[in-house]
Amino acid sequence: HILHMKEKILLIFKGNIGTWTRNTRHGPVFTQEPSDSIFPLRSEDNKVFINCKAKGNPVPHYKWKVDGRYIDMDLNYNLVEGNLLINNPHATHHGGVYQCIATNVFGTIISREAKVQFAYLQNFSRKPRNTVSVREGQAVVLLCGPPPHNGEIKYSWVFNGRPSFLLQDTRRFVSQRTGNLYIAKVEASDVGNYTCVVRNMMTNATVYSSPTPVVLRRDAVMGEYEPKIEVQFSETLHVTKGSSVKLECFALGNPVPSITWRRTDGNPLPGKMKINHSNGVLEIPYFRPEDAGVYECVAENSRGKNVAKGQLIFQSVEHLQWVQTLKDAHMAIEANLQWECRASGKPKPVYRWLKNGEPLVLEDRILVEGGRLAVSRINLLDSGMYQCLAENEHGAIYASAELKVVASSPDFSNSPVKKSMLIQRGGEVIMECRPHASPRASISWRRGGEFLKDSTRYSNNGTLRISNISESDGGRYTCVARNPFGTSSSTGTLVVKEPTKITVPPLSVDATVGESIVLPCEVCGDSSLDPTFKWFFNGKLIDFNRQDHFEMIGGSAGDLMVRNIQLKHSGKYVCMVHTVVDSVSAAAHLIVRGPPGAPEGLIVGEITDSTAQLSWESGPDNHSPVTTYSIQARTPFSIGWQAVRTVPDSVPGQMFHATVIELNPWVDYEFRVVASNNVGVGEPSMQSKQIRTKAAVPDVAPGNVSGGGGRRGELVIQWEPIPEELQSGEEFGYVVAFRPLGTSTWKQTVLASPDASRYTFRNDSIPPLSQFEVKVGVYNNEGEGPSSHVVVVYSAEEEPSEPPSRVWTRTLSASEIEVYWEPITQTASSWKIIGYEVLCWEEGMQESDAEMVRVTDPAALLSGLKGSTVYLISVRAQNSAGAGPSSPAVNVTTKKPPPSQPPGNIEWNLTNSKIFLSWEHVKAMGNESEVTGYKVLYRQNWLGKTSVVETNRTSMELQVPSGEDYLIEIKALSDGGDGSSSGPIRIPKMSKIQYLAYVCLIPVFCCDLFVIVNVL
């Protein structure tokens, strides 16, 4: 057994509990335990599995107990891995409390107990039931007498063998506790046979009793009587949290009693409550503390009433749960073991301890106090599987752990003394000696062949500590470990090196934003050591690959360059130098001067119509005192932030308040403060809350007052409206005043719209082009503001009184006509002519349907007309007052339309850079203009510039550059205009071919078919 316990187990002892690798051999641990179950008994495939599984190395083997007795495996019981298989189970023989036992070489554990039941339902006795004889109006109770059963069952009754169950109502009730049928008052229709039906809800088995005949006695009729509560619930009922409780109550009586429910404390019944159709069952699901109390069932009819009551008591049950469980312990022999397990639950649990599945035998070394187990001076026989059992009246839970007691001689194979240790002169070294040993080994050290003794420089408590090292301390050191099982040693060498020193440390420095500086860091030390430089900024290692502002320079030195310094670079810089022996560091502070930070705490105080009192607190000056403050403002009408005037005009850096002046009345303002110092202008403060200046009388008059135009009898006055930010208050509007030139009385009108920019005064008696003096003023709720300067405005002129003369026309094509006339001289009108209107309409139509063209010259081109159509043309002059009379209409006829047939049978031939085209002559129809020639249009590709060539023949030769695609169209020409196009003809480019000939016979609108002929 001792040899077995000295297996090679990878343990690192710290105190007295160790850890082990994943593949270590260990005792059994349950991964699946049996649980309380109820199984249906069925005739087909009648087998039951009870689960149990444990892990362990080696693999555990299993046994089972039922009701405390070990099970012998036979025809009824089989083991399938750890699971228990019951063949052809019997409710009586195989029901009970089962427990699984798992064992391997390290010990035994037992599972929790599991109650196993079997749901079944036997048949009713076939013995006939006695006849029940009752009087009409009497009550009757029919007993069900269910057969032996287990598992949840449901009771129903069948009347006279009908396929449906008997319906329950206020007169008939079936108790689900007894199965009995209660009829409160028998009627003649109740005579017949009654069969009790019982169904097992788990097995779905259903059995029927023998029928119970009910006959009516004819000797008398039952009189009326008060209710008698025949079905009632317990006087006291304990209900656990979350469970569902059903209370049954039913009364017999004549007349049929009514059933009601209530609480005696006056509180309403729970809203989640359910009551069945007969009112005989009160169900309260998800029971809570507030549902507890005394409930009453009241049965009442005209003869009286009766009450049944019972108290529902909330039972607080907390299922057992582990608060503190056990952990496996690997301990050295002679050590002391302490385990504690704690569980929560109501009622409070009690504890038991097991070892290898049996109650723990107590002795002098073993102390048990509830959930605490203490074993002193453990030995190899204490190894095994331990279990803590916490239990109360509602159940039990198990926690298990393995104790391995290890005994072995000291072993350095996995933790030898470090072979070589480098240390700087004057420093301190710690040599660790941690052999694996059970029990723990005693440690001693020797240098060379001489054992060391504790002194002010040597400290030996298992770990050797040497302080203030000198060169003479170098050499070989050996750790010697001893315990009762043997002695072992491990040796390492100590090498003493010169310490590293920083000879040129970084110095604290001031810098301005945008500058660059170098922080030096140079060292000296042992030439065999390669120093490594690291820089820290405000405690964080600088990553030179990610931070562009920092660069390590200086070759063998570790100088730090900080480029383009910003305010964020202000702080503490540490140069850290590492060697394999030691590390040293030096620090410096960089102070960065920059523009001031944003002022804080901006407050807007007293507000007038044009001023605002501002105060603030200074922000950080970034190591350069603030010299001045400036104020900026923003309104809904401004573009961004604008500087505003203040008192004092320049706010010094020691002043934290100012008055903003020259603000516009009745405008929403936001303010912010900007600080400046000798370095530059800082960030602005947070903007203030939006405030509005007080209203005032407007002080800006409308500008650019003018007028004129309009219709006869009108005086039109115009001005530029005042912007909203200058309106100074609510209800802003304009006062328009005017008078004939040379008179003294002003006529005024008020326009209440702030957006108004025009006013028209109408009076038919106003002569054309009369002169008026005009001015426009402003006002708002605060009063009337200034008026504009007085200007002279002319009233409207009158329309031209004469039409243009000598109107004549010229037909250009089937769709175009030119019209000419003599212009009206200036003396014929009171004001200048600004244009002419040319009216054109077809003969037979009204002038009101005419198309109109407006021009400024005494000529017009009318297009888009119909061919071979007679049109009437009239012209009238126009000035600012309107149009004058029309001239007498003149007749003009458009030419015949051009030919509608496009050129056809087009042939083309390409030789080098010449294209020869030919086509058939186009013959005009009788209603079309005769053909006078042809127009050829050609261009490069679809987007090139179009060239036009005209001819009176049906063929043409074009000179075009080679190597380009061309598009060609052909149209017929006539007096009526251009005829229909042949459609685009694509001439493809050809290159690197000495001689090419193309022939393409193209019908109308065909262009891309061609034949290539190579002539060599």
C-alpha cells in the first residue's frame, strides 16, 4: 500500500493542499445521479431505467441498494454501465428508495436516495352494486370506491351508458378527492344507472365500475331543508410557495344551495383564483404569502345557510443548496486536514459524514462539528472518498471529495535549484529550494563543501537570501533536503556582475506647443551585459510603433525625442534600463506651455435690449498666464460665431466678467468666451444657454424705397423688408405714406406683415405717370420707429392706344412664317414700348384661341405650324401698363409639307478614304412639296460634329479620313423643308488593308449589313 501511495504524482505543495494534472488517477465523482421518479406500468416493452453515472480513473464499478439492501443482479435487475435496468417491474416488489454506489481503488461514494414509484390502475370489482332508492327532492351521494392505484387519477361519471361524461353544475358535483358523486336535490330525470370512471393520468388507463341504479320512491316527496355541507376542506392546510391548492366544498339541500367563497379578513379573493362551473372548487395557483388566511365556503338557500372554513398557512420551504462544498485534498503524511461544508435550507439542515460510503468512525484524531471535519496527523489509512451529507425533513444533498495522503522522499526532478544566477554587486539574491516531498522536507544550504549558518547577510528558511552581495559571494550553492523517507540535493552557481548606472539622466524641461525636444538617457556598466532601454510616459510604456510623436535616438544610448509637442505630452517621463542582472531608472518632468484651456462656468446675468452681463471662471492656463479674454456670440441669423463689442473693450486676463454691448433687441443670443496668452488663442468655453434680449422700438428704416409700373390707376410702392434680427420686437409692421408731389397732406396705410415689401394703391382718377412723394416707416409693440427718406415715385402709365402698322408676312416652309411690322413711335404712347405680342390662329378659329409669341424687335419667326394651312396674324404693342389694341389680321398660307418618303435603295462603296453614295430619287406625293435636291449629313461615331453637304443629284462622293467609323444620313430637300431621313448608316473603320470594297444594299432604316471583299 505504501508503494502504491508513492506513485509519481505531479504535485506542487503550497500549505498542504495540492493540484494535479487532468490525467491523474482519482476516485469516483458522480456526473449523473438517480432522482425521484414515477414510471407507468405497461404491458408492452415493460422496462425501467434508473440513471447513474460516475467518472474516475480507473473507471468505477457500481452497486445498487433498494430500501437499504444491496440488490443482487438477476432476471429482474441488470446493470447497463452504471444504470440500473428493471425488467418487468412490479409496483409492490420494485417500488422503493434506490441508491447508487460507485467504487474504484481510491474509494467509494454513494448517490442521493431516489424514491421510485410505479403508476398503475387495477380494475373495479365486477360485483353488482346495490340499487339506491331516493325520494324526489332528497339528496343522494353515490360512492365510487376506486380500485387499487398509484399516480394521479381523475374521476368522472357516466349516466345510462351515454358516450359523454355527466356534466357538473350547481346540483351535481364529483369530488376529485374521493370520486363520489353528490346530487344536492334529486329530480325525476335523475333516475337511471350511474357508472364511476377512473383514469390514470400517467398510464392513460381507464376503468369503469359496475353501474349503480338509482330509482325514485313514490311514497312521498322530500320537503325543503337548509343546506348541509357534505364536501369540505381541512381546517388547517400548509401550502408551500409556488404550489397550487384546490379547496372542495359542496352542499346538499332543498332548494339547491348556492355556493360562494370569501376571505374572513375582508380582503378580496386573489385575482388569479379559479372557480369551476359548480362553484364547488376554489383553485389558487402559484401560492404566495399574501394568499395565506382563512377561507370560507358559504352554502345558502331559502331555508338557511351553512359555512365551512379552513386556514391556508404559507409554509416557507427553501430547498437544500450548497453554500460551501468540498474540494479534493492531496496532502502529505502527518499533515492536518480541515474540511467544511455548509448548506442553506429551511428547516436548517443537519450534517453527517461518510467515508467510502459508510458512516465515518470517530476517534481521537477525528473531530466532527456539524459541517466541519478535522483530522490531525493524517496517515496513509486516512486516504479515501469522503462525503458530507446535509439533510432535513424535505430531503438530503451530498458533497464528496477525495483525500490522498502522499509519502515520498525529496525530489528535485521537476523543481531544481536554478543552475546559474547573475546578480549585481551590492544587490540581493533569493535562491529558492522547493523539492517535492511528503512530508515536507527540512532544508539546509552549503557553499562549496561548507554548510551556511544564518547571519545578517544569510537568511535560510528553505529559501536562501543573500544581501549586500560582493564579488567574494560568487560560487556554487547546494540545497540539501531531508525527510524521513530520504535525502536529496540540487546545486546552482551565483555569478556577481558590476551594477548598471545611468550617467546622463533626463532633465526636467519646459517646452512650447509645436517644439521638439530630446530627453537624454546614457548608462555605463558591465561590458558583458546588453542593456535594454524603455521609456514610460505617465506610468505607461511608450509604444514607438504606434505613437508618432516619440522616437528613440542616440545609437547605444536611449535618448528620447518628442516631436511636435502638444499639451497632452506634459507629464512625467521615466527612462528604464534593463539587463539580465538589474534594472535602473531615472525620471524627468516635461512642462508644456500652450494656448489656454477653455474658460469654465459661463453665466449670463442682467439682460437689456442691447447689453448682457457675462461672468466666467478661468480654465487651465497651460503654463502661460492668460493675457486677454474675448467674447463671441451666435444668433439664429448669424453665420457661425461672431466677435462682439464689450465694456471694457479689451478684457484683461485677471478679469472674469464683462458687459456685451450693441446687441440687437428681441434676438436670441448664445455667448462663449475665448482666452488668449502669449502662446496663442485657446479653445472656446461651452456656449451659454440661449437668452433673448428685451424688446425696443425699431431703429432701422426700410431701404431702397422705389416704385412705379402697375396698371392704369395704380401707384406701386416697393422697399427692402427689414431683416428679422432688426425688427426689435413682436407685432412688427410697416407704415406706408404717400402724397401727390406739391401737396402737404400724407395718406397713410399700415401693413401688419413683417415680410411685406410692396404696396399698391388703386384709384382710377390717378393720371398716368403722376409724381408722388413716398416714405415707408416701421413699428412694433414697443412703438413706431423711423421712416425712410422721401422719394418720388411715378404712378402707372396707360396702355398703348394704337396698333403697329404695315404688318406683312413671308412663308419660309410648311412649318415656319416670318412676320414684320412698323414699330410704334415714342410719341404715340405716354411711356416707352417694352415689347410686342404676335397672335397666330388658323382660319375658322377665334382670336381668343390664338397662340401668342412675345418679342422685343419688330419681327418674329413663327414655327411649328401645319403645312398647306391658312393662318391669321395680328400684332399689338405692350408697355408696363399692359397691351394695346391688335392690328388688323393678315392672311398667310404655309407651304406644302416636305416629302414623307425617305431616300431608299442606298448603295455605298468605300475605297481607301473615299465613300461613294447613291440612292433612288424621291418622288413627292400630290399634297407634298416637290423635291429640289438632297442633303447628306455625316459625322464620326455618335458624338462627333455633323457635316452637311447638299446636292441636286442622287449620288455623291465623300472624302473622309480612314481608320474611323462614320454615320451618314440622307434627306430630300423641298420648299416645304427637309424630308424624312434615311436613318443613320454606319460605315465601319478599316485599317491595315491595302484595298477594300464594300457594297451594302440598304432598304429604308437599314444600316449595319455589309459585305467585305478582299482584293489582293
